[in-house]
Amino acid sequence: MPHELLEAGFIGLFFILPGAVGGWVAWTKGRNPLLWFLLNTCFPPTVMITIFQGPVRPVKGHYRQCPQCREYSKWRETTCRFCKTELTTEATG
């Protein structure tokens, strides 16, 4: 019995957990969470790729697009870090 529990813990820790984290990070960046969950579950080191990728679209509460330079900034930022344009709630894309 303890051997099966260790196997389940290993699978959960080294495969399911990176998949869940990768899926959530992908969702916050406007990417397909199911696809990235499966990719990160099969290949756990790809979580680093998921984390360092930029967003592909504005995601309310996470990223917004600058109306001037069209770059993405984090939702809590009030000015664009690239062109210093003032960001408003209407500038979400």
C-alpha cells in the first residue's frame, strides 16, 4: 500500500502539478489552458516556457494593450512601460 501511495505522490508532484500551474499561467496570458496543461503535464520543463511567454491578447484583470504602441502591460500599471502613455480602463483592447 505505501508503494502505491508513493507512486501517486510522485506522479502528482512531478507531472500533474506542473501541468496545473502551466495551464493556469497560460489562461492568464490569453492562451489555451487545456493545451498548455497537457503539454506541461507531458513535459514538465516546459512550464518555464509558459511562464516567460508574453500574452497574446488582453485579459481582463491580468494584461491590457496600450492604445499607442499596442504592447501589453500588466493590468495594475497605470502607464505603458514602453511609450509612457497613460492607460485607462477603456484601453483594454
